[in-house]
Amino acid sequence: MLSNINIGTFKGISLRLHSTFVILAAMFAANKLITEGIESALIASLLGVALFVSVFLHELGHAMAAKLYGIKTRSITLYPFGGIAAIENLPEDPTQEFWIAVAGPAVNFLIAGICTPLLLLHNEMLNMIIFWNVLMGVFNLLPAYPMDGGRVLRSMLQRKYNFIRSTEIAIAISSIFAWIFMVYGFTYKLYGLLIIGGLLAVMNYSEKNRLQQIKEQASK
């Protein structure tokens, strides 16, 4: 069963690593070992560490943006495609949610931008770090809730709808993306994408239940 692994704390924020992070990193390194040898597997392992740092900084971007609005972060759960920063309470202003959501991908693009001059070194590892950060930033901006793009979508929907209706629409759109990821990943044997799609589907189910609880409490 997929679960979270507690790895410590940072500035009072509990850090958790989702098992899919470890699984995908191990699959990537094993594939390199089998197809290209020990040196490539070592490079893949170091890339895994770089990916871990990139995801952590991505989530720290969310946490720092939330702090600017006086919102604390309870925990950060790291996933291969970004992660989730569990803030103590949702911002009341949709504009605040927008900026908190985009802060994570912005950090990835910043890392890629800082590293771009290093492309002149023609180093495979540096090239991959830049690639992963650009991919992570773009991927997280897809309108799939509760990923960053889904939260951006919800914040924009709240200009027309209330919080509950905006969340329902964001989850419905996210469910479509989850199925696309799973079908595409299964069809073309992109198992990482398949796992991400399945994980997104599970999170959508969880968010639906949480939203139902909010609706029930509001009706009392």
C-alpha cells in the first residue's frame, strides 16, 4: 500500500516523502543500471537527489508564499511531480490562493533559469536538472486539482462561483486528467505517468469526500 514516509522537520514543518517518489526513483536508476551500466545508474541516483531537492524547494515556495499572508504550513509531502504543502487554513481571498499556488512552479522555473548558463558545460546531469525543473513547473500548472494548476483554476473560478462549486468543477476537470494520465501511461507503457494518474485519482476521491463533509457541516 502506498504511504507517506516521515523524514524530519524543517522550520517546524513536518517533511514527508510519498512512497511513489522512492518507487519512481528506483525504477529510473534500475533501468539505467540494466541498459547503460553502473556509471549511468550512479548519475541517475544523483539526479534522484537533485529531484528531491527541487521538489522540496518547490513546496517551500508555497510555504513561504503562504507565510506572507500569515498562513502557517503543517507539513510538506513530496511527490515526484511536485508535492503538497498542507497549510493550516485556506486563504479567504482567491487572489492569495492564486499566488500561493503559482509560487511552487515559479521556484522551479527560477532554478532552471539560474542553471541555464551551465548548459555550456554540456553536462548530462545539469541538463537533466534543468529539464526536470522545467517539466515539474509546467506539469504542476496543468489544471488538475489538487495540483497547483487546479488550485489556480479554482481561484479563478471563484470570481464567478462560490468556493464549493469552484472546487467541484476543479475536481471534475482533474478527474479527466487522471484518466488521461492512466490510459496514456498504460497504453504507451509510461508507468510513471500511470502511477501519477492513479495517485491523482485517489487524491480526487479524497478531496470529494472532504468537500462533502464541508457541505454537510455548512447545511447544519
